[in-house]
Amino acid sequence: MIGLGSLGLGGDPDRPTCSSAACRAAASWRVNWRNPRIHTADRVKVWLACDEHRSSLSDYLATRGFPVLVSALDEPVDAVPDAATSAGAGS
Ligand SMILES: [Zn+2]
């Protein structure tokens, strides 16, 4: 379990919401990522995403050259491998 306080938009803690700006939809996905310049390989940052913003959030990170790995909301990942940059792939 991770702390969602820094991710939320002031909403109900029992209802994780999408991390996309101005989106209040319920999150269904974890966009796991890290910045290889400042994060070690075992560091995982997580954005939450609704169905609509899953690809836009992962694409946003991927275009910056960050490793991105999308997983289901109830499937936390331990690490984001460098090779996992093929964002936008279907489930
Ligand atoms: Zn959204």
C-alpha cells in the first residue's frame, strides 16, 4: 500500500482518482515510472490514471525518455525496467 495523499486532488481517500490535471474520474490504472537521472532502478513513482488518461499519462512520461510501466490499480510493481518504454501498447 502506498500513500495516496500526495497524488490525490483532495478527494475521497477511499476512491483513488486520476492524476491527470483537472480529471476527477476514478482511477483504474497505475502508471509506474521513474526518472533514471535522479531515481535508482528500484525506485518507482506512481501516477494513477482513469481509462481515458492511461495512455496520455504514460505517453507524457515516455516522450521524456522515462521508463514507464502501466499496471492495474491493484497490481503494484516493484521496479520499472529500462526496457519498458513501449507505452501505448494494448492490454
Ligand atoms: Zn483521467
